[in-house]
Amino acid sequence: MKRIKMKSITATLLSVAMLLMLAACGGGDAQGNGGNGGGVDSPNVGSTNLTGTAEEVLQQILDDIAAAGVETPMALPPLAPAPDLVQYDIGLSEADFERLVETAASSVAAKGTFAHQIIIIQAKSAAMASEVKRLVSGDGGYDAQKWICVFPDMVIAIESGSYVLVAASTNEIVEAALNSFKAAAGTTGSVVTFWDFANENGDPEAGFGGGGGLEINP
């Protein structure tokens, strides 16, 4: 009889110990100290402070660039790309645009001889935004040589949540757009630089490219 009681007590104690161990293992998530969630050193690109349509986010970036005193070329206000021109305009095929994109808007120089464009693409999800960045920055994506006899200094892509920024312009304008996007987003993925004309060619003042022929308004 005593043996039965001892076995029962032992089994109960083991069960309690196992429950305590499970609670300790799982309890960290409530405090943000355990589980599989990312800590401060592992930014969650799925999270972002950006809200609104692509046009609204782009307009904020353009306003920030102007507020920072960065000179920009005479440019058109944010416009949605024409459905049959999305490959030329933002570097996505019509099929990928339909599959991945919620809204998109870009601001380009009013004259095609000025190599300048800033784009915001709002994807349908954060995972799709990462795919958009990969497609735009990869082979067959955004064409940095589509202007007439001039090239942007730099073209970059970066994502945050469901939003992707693509900036093609002078180094100063690209940096200003990037800084505005990062500040508004809070958390971003890595920057992909897939065109770097000025640094690779070593002559950013050349009139045929590298921003040398870019006319700007004060």
C-alpha cells in the first residue's frame, strides 16, 4: 500500500515539474524574451510605420526631399503607371504587377532627357514586397538605361512592410529619398544598389551620363 502511495506521489511531482518546465520555456514570449520572435537585433521587415497608398507615401517623400533643401529636377507629381507600360515604367511585367501590386506611383522628370525617377510600390503583402524588390532589381527588371543619352548616378531598391522604394537619380537625391523612406518606415530591409554609374565610370560630370546633363530647379 505504501509503495502504491509513493508511486502516486512521485508521478504527481514529476507531472508538476514538467508543467513548470513547459511554462518556463513558453513564458518568454509574453515578455518578448523568448520564443522565435525577433529581438532588437533582428528587425521584422513585415512591420512598418508606413500607411496609405503608394501615391500618398511618395508625396511625403517628395515633400521631405524639398524640406531638406535638396535640389531636384523639374518633375511631375506622383502618377500611377499605365497598365501596359509597367515593365518600362517600374520594372515589373504586367503579369507580376497584377499578381503582386496593390498600388504604385512614380515621379519622373518632366523631360525624358533628365535621368530621374522615384517610385513607391505598395505590394499586396510584406512577402510580396520582398519579391517585388527582387524582381525590380534583378535581370530584366528596372531599366536604368531607358533615358535619352543620360543615366542616373544610382538606382536603389529597399522595402518596408508591403512598400518598396525604387529611386533612380543623382546620388544626393537618391540618398534624400532613402533617408525619408527609412525615417517614415522605422524598420526596413537591406538596400539593393543595382546601378552605380558615377562610381563605376569615375566621371559623374560627363554630359552623356552620371547626372552631368541633369537640369535642376532651385
